[in-house]
Amino acid sequence: MTEPHYLALYNSGELWRRVKALEARLAACDLCPHNCRVNRLQGQVGFCNSGVLPIIARVCEHHGEEPPLSGVHGSGTVFFGNCNMRCVYCQNCQISQNPESLKQKEMTVAALAKQLIHLQDELHCHNINFVSPSHFVPQMVRAVYEAIPLGLKIPLVYNTGGYDSVNTLKLLDGIIDVYLPDLRYADNTIALRYSGVKNYVPAVRAAIKEMHRQVGNLVIDENDTAVRGLIVRHLILPNDLAGSEASLSWLVREISPAVFVSIMAQYYPTHLADQFPEINRRISTEEYERVTALLANLEIDNGWVQDMDAPDSYRPDFERENHPFQP
């Protein structure tokens, strides 16, 4: 197995420099495009409702990710609490849109580092999968730094809604092995209405370009597990609110004809979706087939497409004691 690049950064001292550079930015937080400029080191919170300690909603092995990430033993998933987006249909709303109840989930970075080793050594996960990490990048990188002397050596996955700052991503160059962003919308007005973020399209496209610059197209080893590269997720929304043709065309044109794309059919109306009649339903067969036809038309050959029954298979419940995806 190829050694992850973050180990060389650790040995050279560069990883420690990155930790300090990221942590310094918490004093006037500009980690994501919201650019709130609050002093999180002194307990101030901005859009993401998060302070200095990482909020860890759940740590578990996950077998429902893309096949090269889940592999045989699962992806070692770290679900961060809170979010820098406000998706009205968020399936993780229990942990992303409920800041008051999550205060009890704060964890020291040292404890998080030990959880990473637990995922690697005891659960034998193929990677560490940081879910919704955009607002906790400094804490994430310090946890990696502290886990390396404990033996951390598997690939790191940055699993994000895509609303990321290029300046922050540049400090992750050589640390993250696999980028897994959402490409959710092709229209800024729609992004603001359903996810509460401004200028989403230019932000996410610039972020994906930077991710691809760092890691390139997906590389899968002899065991069919991902070791490095980019996978872009695209969620089909009712009434084509995701702008699928524009987004997928952009990926082929601006990222790579060989880009790996994960088409997700798991949308179901939850959280606040019942306040928006146009999204208060599952996607139709016609909407599903229109997007899958786009893959053929655009000659996108790499990736995966969920089945239409995905909404029944990918519903997490973070109030379960053992595992959010298992009864």
C-alpha cells in the first residue's frame, strides 16, 4: 500500500506548520466562504454555531459509502456536528441543524485522535472519513497530527458539502488523500433558497478545481479500495433544482472527462422540506432516468449510480445508540 503523503509532511515538520496556520485563523474565522470573522478561540460563534472544540456526533464504520471507500471493512466515519450550510432537506439534520443539543458532543482533539486509531486498528477501516469537516478543519488536522505518533497510516477522506474556501483547501494539500465533495446546485438563487448559502456555484466550483489539482482523478488499488483522488457526488433533486445537466457538463469540461461521479437518488423530504411544496416529495422515475441518460450523453463512464430505492436504504438515525445506519 502506498504511504499517505501526510506522513511525509509530519516527518518534515510541515504538518505542524499547517496545524498552527489553521488554528491561528480561528481568531477571526475565515475557514469557509461565509468569512464570519468571529473569534472562536474566545467562544464566539458564526454561521456554523461552532467554537474551538470539535463536536463529534458519531464515530463508526460505514458500509454505505461508494464501493472503493467502504470496501470490505467499511469507511471509518467521523461525523462532525453542526454545518456551514442550512439545507432544508438535510438527512443529517439531527446533528447538523441542532446546535444546542450538540454542546454535550464536544470532544478534545486528543480524544478524537484516539478515535481515529480505534477506527484503524480495532475496526480495520480502510480510511478515515471526515464528514462535514469544513468548519472544523484546524481541529481535524491537529487530530491527524496527534494520531500519527499513535500509528495512523490509512488514507484520509474529506467528505464535504462543497462550500469550502480555496485558501483553506490549499493548507490541506498533501494531507487529504481522497476528496468527496457534493456538487449540489448550478444556480446561486436556488442554493440560497434551499441551503442558505451565498455565491454557492462559484465557491463550490473553485473548491472542486482545487481538490482535483491536489489529488487528480481517483486511484484504486489492487484491493479495489481508494487510495487517492476525487469523487464528486451529485444529488438528484425534484424538479431538476440541482441543475444536473449544467453541473455534470461543467465537470466533464472543466475537471476531467475521466472524473468519477457518484449520482445519488436517495433524496427524501425531511427536516423542513414540507415547507417547500416543490421539494416535498421523492424524485420521480422520469427525473431519475433523465439524469442517468445525461451520463451516457456526456460520456461519463467512471462512478456509481444509486438505485431508485436508495431513500429506503440510506436513512440515518443519530438517536440510535449503536449505529446511525443500522437498526
